[in-house]
Amino acid sequence: MVTTMDTPWHWRFFSRSSEKSRLKATRTRADQGDAEAQFALGLEYVTAKGRLQDMAQGAYWYRKAAEQNHPLAQFNLGLMHANGEGLPQDDAEAARWIRKAAQQGDAGAQFNLGMRYHRASVWGLQLDALEPKIEAYKWLQLAGAQGYKGSVEACERVSLGMTREEVAEGRQRAAAFVAGKPVAAEAQ
């Protein structure tokens, strides 16, 4: 709230108290197991400014919501694991939470997972899929279909290193995912 000489002093007072009551209500709902409130509380802690920011508390509340299948909480928790923010850096945990969010249709998680598979294919790393290029293509295509920025271009770059058969397999896997029928490389 911007205060000026035209803004009565009591508006500033009530603005702060309404913010505190909103946070208190969110905390109560989060304590009662409301996944959306848990996510909101995690977001409050992670995005707070200065000393109010508490990454560990943010991760705690994201985990609570993520365990209830909140896709954005899963994605954010995965990113926190990947970056070591508020908890130890753990790429396996990061991938696990990001994959869960991607499987629920979160476009950001699908893009991130696609890029992880792409890096694995370029660097010769073995992830959970035998064909990381195909999985990269699938996840990037799914993110692109939702309009996630950069996904279409990334999918095109990935396809440059693939055979026609691999691209066709990637498209088939994306279509199977959309239809709700995961294929073998995705089943875990």
C-alpha cells in the first residue's frame, strides 16, 4: 500500500493487521492439512524479503503440500532440492519431485524434466529411462503444447539429434501421456 498525505494513518494500521490476520488464517488452514494453504505458506516463506525469508520453513510447507499431490509444491520442492535452497542439494530428490509434478501436468515441471533428460542424453548420463532423447522430446513437447515459454524451441533442438523413428516414438509417448496411458519407459 502506497501512503501519501492523502492516505489516512489508520488505513496503514488496518492494512498491516489485515495482512497478519490473513497469514494467521492461512497458517491455521495449513496446520489442518489444507494443501493449498500449505503451498501458500511455503510460498510466503520463500518469497519474503530480508530476514522474514525462511527457505527451510518454505521447504517444510512445500513438502507438506507436495505429499498431498499439489503439483506446484512438488515442482518448487524439486527446484529447492536441485539448488540446495533450505535443504541439502540432492539431485535425485529434485528429479523425483519434479517428475511427480510433470506427471500431473505441470508445464514448468515438464519443461524442466525434458531439459534434464536432454542434458543426460548429451552428457551420456543414465537416468531412469533407456532413451533419454525420446523422453526429453516427449516432456518438451508436452510443455510446448501448454504454451510453456521456450519449450517448442527446445523440443526442436532436441529433435535435431534424433532419428525419425525416435521422434515418432517421442510423439507417441506424448500422445499416450495425454490419453492417460503411460508407456513402459515412464511407468515406475
